[in-house]
Amino acid sequence: MSSRSLAAARRVDPNVSPAAVHAAVEAAIAEHMREQRRRQARPSDKLEGPDA
């Protein structure tokens, strides 16, 4: 966890624990990675072949 993440969280809630911020950052990164994998697995929207 970066000190910037903790500082940003503490601007919202001065009593937030570093562990809570760390867990939130980890969850956000995991969701971002899942979304990236979904985008790569999605078939192309473009048609190929003579009808394109």
C-alpha cells in the first residue's frame, strides 16, 4: 500500500486503519485485473470476411 493511498483514505476518514486501506486497494486491484481479463477474452466486435 502506498502512503498516498493511506493519506487519501484519511482525508475521508481520519480514523481509518492501514489494514482497511490495504484491503480496499487489494480488492480494487483484483477487480481491475478481472476486468482486464474479461476484455481480452471477449471476441472482437468487428466482423471478418466478405460480409464485413
